[in-house]
Amino acid sequence: MLRETMITVIKLDPLGTEKIRYDGDVIKQSDGEIVIQASWTMGERDLGYTRFEPGDRFIEYYYADRWFNIFDISHKDGQRKGWYCNIAEPAHIQEHTIKQVDLFLDVWVDVSGTPLLLDEDEFNAATMLTSSQHQGALHGLQALLHMIENRQEVFSSLAAYS
């Protein structure tokens, strides 16, 4: 069993500028994948389709070979809110840090398994994206939507809601 270890998550924009940094506890790690637990520590944020509140639990899945990450979000009482997925370059997983370049597109998945594509206009207007980033983001989005539709891996618990 892996001993709980703190790790720092660093989210970068496509130009490499740091946007946010926070710590989480490693709960599982294997070749090319790391799962951490973090808590929402900022103020309440109403996104319209969900609300992030202080104490919300985030189980975060990062992959070294996939163009997305997945946050399984629950209220502090344990009630699942849904999944927030960032389309991003494959994660750079190191001993003490996870660095990932965010590519603007996001997907919210509610508890019934319905995906909501977010920030498509921001992605389409992002002229700083390289051709590789643009194509990787589109590939990552399709792979993620396939996982959701087929209730695979992190989304396998959706079968209970079908």
C-alpha cells in the first residue's frame, strides 16, 4: 500500500505561465497515472451547473499519456456532485509535483452521466495553441467522451444511474 504523500499540483496555461498551485494527498500511483485527494479551499464558486464549496472533496486523476484529467467531486458530506474534466496536455508527474498545461476545453459530467462541454468559445479563440496542442485537445475530448458514454474506468459507477 502506498503511504499517503503530499504532492503539489501546478496548472499552467498554454504559454507555460502558472495559473494555480495547490497540494493534495497521493492515494494511488502506477505507471503513467496518479490519483490524489484534495479539498476545495477557496470561497464558494457557483458555476451555474454546480457549486464548489469549501470542504468539497476532489479525487483527481492525472495521466501521463492522456490529454485530460478527471476530478470526481463530492460535497464534504460525501454526496457526489459530478465530475469536472479538464482537457489538457498529458501530465508531467514527478516525485513532488504534477504539472499540466490546460487547453481551455472542459467537460462537466453530472451524476446521471450527462456531459456538458464548457469553454468551447475560449478554445476556438485561443490563437496561442500550437497545432499539436489543438489536435491533442480534440483527440483528448473524443477519448474522454467515449469513456463517459461507455461508462469506463472512473465513470463505471454511472451504470447505477442508467
